[in-house]
Amino acid sequence: MAAGGWWLLGNGIEGMNGLNGRHLGPWNQFGLTGFLASQLIAAYWMLPLAINRAVVLPSVDALKFVSLIACGAMLKMSIERAPAVLQLFFVGYAVSMLISVGAFLATTDRRLCNAYALDSQLNAGGGVMALGITLGGAWAWRLFRGARSSGHLMPR
């Protein structure tokens, strides 16, 4: 869902109602506010209590859907504004959080979410770890591709 927000912002809604980064720039200096907000949103929706509520209550599920789309939009704006070192800090934190939570879900013998069976939890743990690894690899590839095209990787 966060990827959906990223895609929507890049493919059409960016110019609508002043949603683009130029109008929101003062509150998102160097992408810090967007990174912090998206980290908090993602961390909250990883909690077993939040997952249970989203499964049981349709209003909470709708809030999850909207907040994760907003998370993706904030990430897109923040990545575009942030220097590579700041990106490394937040992406590194997100990747380590995803891998550690995924490993915990995949290796525990206790059911953490009442809404899911233990097998589903173990599968979700593997998926969360794969998501973390993919996110880290995609970010590194994007950064390397940008540095290579700008000539920053060439010796002088």
C-alpha cells in the first residue's frame, strides 16, 4: 500500500491541491518530517495489537489503508529531498526493523496475532524479511544508478 502512495504521487496526483514537494517544503526540510512520520506509521502497523484491530474493525482497516498510502507519498517526497547520508540512516533503520521483526515472526513458536494462525504468522515473517532485503537492495541500486549517471563514481 505504501508503494501505491509512492506510485500515485509520481503519476498524477502530485500537482493536485498543492500536494507536491515545493508547497510542502517548509515542513519537510531535507525530508526529515516525512521520514519520521512514515517510520512511525510503519512501526505502528507492525504491532500485533494494530494488526488484530485492523482485521476485526473495518474502520481501523480503512485507516491502515489510508495511512500506508500516505506513508508511501511521504517517502517519495522525502527521498527526493534528502541527501544520501540521511537516506542511509532512515532506510537502514527501516531495513533493520523489517528484518528483525520478520525474523522474530518467522522463528517464534507463540502466536502473536489472534487473527492469524501460527503458520500464517511464520509465512508473514519470511515475507517481512524478504521485503526488508528487497527495500535495501532497491535503495542501494537507485543510489548507485544515480551516482553513476552523474559521474560521481568515476575517478578524477
